[in-house]
Amino acid sequence: MHLVPADRAHRRVIDGDQVCDAIAGIGPPPRVQAWAERFALLGDPGRLALLMAVRAVPDICVSDLAVAVGMNDTAVSQALRLLRTAGLVHARKDGRIMRYRLVDTTVSDLLSQVAARRDAR
């Protein structure tokens, strides 16, 4: 049981190999934390709808996104700021208009799976 942290070494184990395999499958705690934060961004219906819309229509502007997802412009801007800070979307200025596109390929792939399942139902 070489992967069991010292603070858990005293606990009863039935199959040490399975415990080690499970710990290896979980990965390092910072990676788990990063994914939990990423999923938290996706866990909000408004942000998820924005990401799905941006994935479907790259370079869409805030006002059009607001209409598409049924939110006001301010709420959309605030949500996009969070998504931009997290590195999920990229903003580009087009005159006075900001246009957004999804740049996180892993999230894009995940949203593709969501869309495929939605369309299959």
C-alpha cells in the first residue's frame, strides 16, 4: 500500500492493491481541486447555457448571448468574466463589441457529448 497517505495508513484495508489503484485513479489533490472548480463553473445553469451557446456560435457578442440564454446583459458580462478568468472563453474586440469564443478544448468536448445526448433524446 505504497500510495496510502500516512494520515490514512492506520485504517483497515481489505484489498491494498485496489486502494492503491483507486488513489492512482484519483490523481494528485491539486488536479482534483482544479477539476472541481472547473465543474463548479459548469454547474451553474446560466454559465452552462452561455458555454453551450458560445460553443455553437463562436464570436457571438454579449447582447446576442443575453437574448439567446434569457439573461440580462450585465449578468452575461459577469458570467463571461468568470469564464474568461478561468480560461474557458476568449474575448476579442470588434470595434465597440466584444465577441466570445470557447477556447477550452476539454470543456468543448464535454459540451459536444452533452449536445449529442440531448439530441438523441
